[in-house]
Amino acid sequence: MSSRLPEWMVRDLSLPRLRRYIRAAHGDARAAERLYWWNIEVSAALLGSLHCLELTLRNALHNALAGHHGRRDWWAAAPLNERSRRLVDDARRSCERRLSHATPDDMVAELSFGFWVSLISHGYDRHFWVPALHSAFPHYRGRRNHLYRDLTSLVLLRNRVMHHEPIHHRHLAADHDTVYRVLGHLSPELVKEVQAMDRFQAVLAGRADVLSGVRTPRF
């Protein structure tokens, strides 16, 4: 068992970040180093499917609400709560700093995954889900709260991946299944296309080999 990480790793990646991997490896610095690299590898393997889910979700919700309100900038007329209104205002200011004229499409791209998922929450059931957003999921027949539960778990996963946080401790096979389950509610055709390129299962299956030093992770 190695008790010390390489000096360059501590310097470049920071000890506070690496401590979480050291604890997970029960103090074995060499195992912690391998776990750190595997965490990057598995995060990278999830990025493609999360990318497709986020874009498909926001486009589907945007189109449903634009149709319902009869305008592409539907947020100007929709009964958003205070938090959602603040996120819209932040997105508008961000667009205006970068662009001379922010279009509705610019705003759609600027608004976060968490914002879009929040539109399916209980507070928007009567204003959004019942009249419009249920139609954004043409292949879903379940309850809104079950869909919302799946999506909120994926917001957390997505944010951890995008902010370079540990995800190795999660039930990643279940997370991966949830991504495709929700994506299937939106577009079974896209599911088939994305799955053909997805390498997540191979990366997950190779975890033990990476942690034992048999295989070098690749990302």
C-alpha cells in the first residue's frame, strides 16, 4: 500500500479534491490515484448521452411552451415563479453581454438543465404540465412526479460530471439506465442512435481492472 500521492498530482490537482479519493481508497494513495483517473474516464463515457438528453429535453419543453403561449419567447408571458424568473433574467443578461441581439434560441441554450427540469415540478403542474408539457413526452404514460424524480437525479449527475466531481460512488448503472429511460420518453429514434456509440458499459465493466492496475484508463 502506498501512503503518498505524487507531488505533482497534489500540486496540480489539489489535496482537498484528492482527499475524497484517498478516503474512498481507505488511505491507499496508489489506489486513490487510479480511482481518480477512472472517475474521469466514466464521467467522459456518460457525457455523450447526457448531452443528448439535455438538448432534447430543453428543445421539447421549449417547443411545447412556445406552442401553448403562441410565441417563441414564451417566458415573457408564462406564469413563472420568482426563482425561474430570476434564472430567465440572468440568462438574458448573459446573452446580452455576448450578443448584440439575443434571440429566443440564444435564451434556450443559455438556460440551465436545472431550469428546464424545474418546469416539470409540482408547482407548475396546472400551468405547464397539464396544458402543454405532457405532450413533450409522447412516449410516456406515467405520472409527472415519477418523471420529475428521474430528471432531478440526472441534474445532480450531470452537474457532478460537468463540475469534475466524484461520481464513482453512485449506482452508475442505474443512472445510465435512467438517462436512456427518460430519453426514450422523448425520442426512441435518438436512443437507438446514441446507444450505438455509447461506451459506458465497457468502461463500467473495466473498473476493477483500472483499480487493480491491470488497465490504464483512457478518456
